[in-house]
Amino acid sequence: MPGSQVTNPSKANVVALPDEVVLRLGIPIRRTIATTCSDGRPGVLLVADPLTIRIGDQEMSVDCAVVHDGTYALVGQFVMEGLDLITDWLNQTLGPRPESPDRPLLLMWGMRFIILV
């Protein structure tokens, strides 16, 4: 969404787009999911077909939660980790992990090696 504001508030895990954007892009709605808001309130959201999220040189396909109009687009923590990106909230920047600036880094827990993808 070039030119749009995208946020990642604390505890956010999914990709979410306002229903107006989902409708404008023609993304089909497939199902509903139970959710928990950051303030602990339960809820239910629609889920649209997967999107391809591309940030810099990285991309991944993920399901898209549909939120009410007037809500910011949201790129959650799962996507940030999947794209191997780190958010610097102090400087309000998003960038690659310093240990692997040119490609995603996959850490295999319990293994003796690191796989660079």
C-alpha cells in the first residue's frame, strides 16, 4: 500500500487491512477467526485470501485479517519475523537484522548451526 501508513502496535501478530481496502483490491473473504485485542477484549474478524507482503527485498504470503474502516493497515510481528526485519521504535525505522542484512536468517533451536536462507 504505497503512501499508506502501516503500523505494528505492541502484541500485534497478523496482517490486517481495513475492509474498504480489501474491497477495493477485490480480495475474497474466506472465513472468520477468534481474536484477542491488545486490551484483552475478545472479538471475531473476517479473514481474506492470502496477500504477498513485500518490504524491501523480502516477501512472504500471509492471510489478511479484515478490520473496520478508519483503522490503520497493520503488519504484525509474525510477518516482521518472517521477513527478518527489526523495528527501531526510537528512530521510527524498519530494517534488516544486522546479523544478516542481505538475506533472512533462520535460527534452528537445538542445532549447532545457523542456516542462511
